[in-house]
Amino acid sequence: NCEEAIQNLKEAEKILRENHEDEFDKRIIVTYGNYAWVYYHKGQLTEAQFYLDKLERICKQFPDASRYTAMIPEVYGEKGWSLLKTAARYYEEAKECFKKALEEDPNNTDWNVGYAIVLSRLEGFSGTSESRACSESVKQFRRVLELDPDHGEAMVLLALKLQQLNQSEEALELIEEALQMSPDLPHVLRYAAKYYRLKGDVEKAVELLKKRLEITPHSTFFHHQIGQCYRNKLFSLNENPPSDPAFQRRAELIELCKYYFAKAFEPRPLTFIRAQLDFAKICLINEEYQVVEEIYNNLLKLEGIYPGNEQEICLEAGLFELREKNSESNAITHFLEGMKVNYNTTERKRCRDNLESIAERQLRRNPRDSKAHGVLGLMHQLDGKKRKAIERFEKALELEPDKEESLSALCELRLSISVNDD
């Protein structure tokens, strides 16, 4: 949405003018470049040229600058923030931008905060190298607090990481200190609420989130977090028998979850995928199967999304087909699509495990099922196990000689093996 993008750029420009007046020209380069790009794509070439002219005037101040940009730390840092705020698929690029900014200006608090946040977010994706070393963001948040001991957001984000590492005492101290120092700071409230939700204190989390929602009623993040709190309450009811008075709150909690998850993703249907998947799972609990199917169908059409999100959509859509619609063939299609996304995550592994389970179950029912052998062949091929894949495709062709898909895959694999052997 170009209009929304322009509003966001105006807000970014306003913040830079207010907070970085002395460095405004250095920091505004990325924002002016984004203005020019958006107006160009809107076909408003006069406006696009207006911002290009501004860029040209600013860049003349820097000896090594090109006509429209200057590779100075402020440009790398602001670009890092722009990418970080856009979508998960840009996190790796954002990380590199912050690293370059810090090479030139290692004591800049803003760039250190951005680098810590992007490391922390990448650690949340199981397919990234950062996920195998979650202590990196801990070190980086501690670095921020060395530079600025009163940085409330760094305190609560560090607390969340320490909570993951079971360092609960220090985590709680940081949360309490941050809330005492910055009780009305949005980012402190949002992450402190997340801390309490993960700790099991749902009431405290909801209290903090609703307090902030009164000030920023359209925040998608706060709506999503409240939805997660009510979901935790809903899941805890499953431990009570239906006759228990507590269980009677089930319908109310389902509606609360749906309300807050919908409020989270409706303004951002193309980017807030997690909120849509959470909404679908609540509808599934409520047996609203048509709504669930519609959500998955829409999500499956999205292009250019983060690989981990794409795999999760395929996984959930496949499980829905398998469990609720009893369609093994449709489930296989979705699980294969999830595996084809070459990104090492737990979601990809679950797609693989479900594929294998379905195919083996089909072969127990009918050992001569050529399609099941073909599915296992594709699975092994996507795993990179060529010889195992060849065995399965040969078996599929033995049972069904005219199966074109298996023949094509078999020829491709045999050729790749012979080339490697040469």
C-alpha cells in the first residue's frame, strides 16, 4: 500500500527531525531514497524527482558519495532499521547493515540496539545460524546496557533472552527495573507483558497490554499479545472436566482470542502471518472448518514471504487436510511444498515426518502402491539422498511403468550421479 508507505515515511522523517537534528542530513538519506522509490512506483515522477534532488544536494556534502547516496555509517544504520521494520525476510540484510554501521561507529547506541534486536529475532527462526547460538544477542544486549545503562527496551529484551536460558532471577530483576524506570514506554510494556505471559502470569500480562492499548488502540502487536494471553487461558481449561465451572468460560475465551487475533492481522494481511495462523487454530478448536480452509487458501497464495513462514503455512494446511478432511493426497501436496522450501527449520522436518508417515501407512495398506513409493522418492530427493530416491522411483516405475513423474525424476537423478562420478 503506497499511501501507507508514505505515511510511515513521513512519521520516520518527523522522528529523525525531533531526535537527531544534528545528524539529520546523514540519517535522512535512506528515507528520502524510499520516498523517491514509492513515488516512482505510483507514477508520480515529479514528486520522485523532488526527493532525488534533495538526495543530490545532501550527498554533495560527502567527498566519497555518489550522486544519490553516501556509504556512511548513518546510511547503513538507517537502512538496517528500515529493513528490520519491514518484514522478516529482510532480517539477514538488516543484520549486515548494522554490522557495517558498527564497523565505522562501534559505540553508537542506536546501531548496537538494532544489531541486538535483529540477532534476537533471527535466533527465533530455527533455520538460521543464529538460532544455534542464542547467546550472541545476549552479549549484544549487554553491550547496549554498557553504553546506556538506562535503556529500558534493551533491559526487557535481554530479560526475555535470559528467561529462555532459564536465568530467571536476573530476568525478573531486569523486568522490574525497566518497568520502574519507563512505566509508559510502549516497547517496555509490550516485552514485559510477553515476559509475564511466558512466565505463566497471564493476568499481569493482560493488565500491562491493555494499559498500553488505551494509548495506542490500533497496535497490531498489542492485540496479538493479548490474544496469546487469552489463548493460554483457553488451553489451561482443557485440564478441567466439562462439568467444571471454569470450563464454562471456554466459549467466551474463544471469542476473545478471535477478536484480538483478527484485530492484529486485519491491518496487515500480507505480513502478519503468525496472527493469521493463530486465528485459524482458534477457529479450528471452534470447528469453524470453512473459515480455517479459507485462511489457509489465502496464505498459500502469498509470494515472497519468509521461508520459515512459508513452511509453517504448508505444514498447517497439510495437517488440516489430513486430520479434518481425511485427504492424504492433499496433505501430501502441502507437505511436499513445505519440504521444497530449502530452509532448515523444525517446520520442514515436521513436513518430512508427516510425508514419511503417510507414505508408509499407504504401503502397509497396499505394498504395491506406486504413488506412495514415488512420494518417498521425492522425499529422499529433497533430503539430498539420491541413491535412496532412485530405489524408490525404480520401484514406482516397476509397479506403474507409464508414471511420467517418476521416470523424469529418475533420469535426472541418474544423470546427476553419473556426472558426479565422472
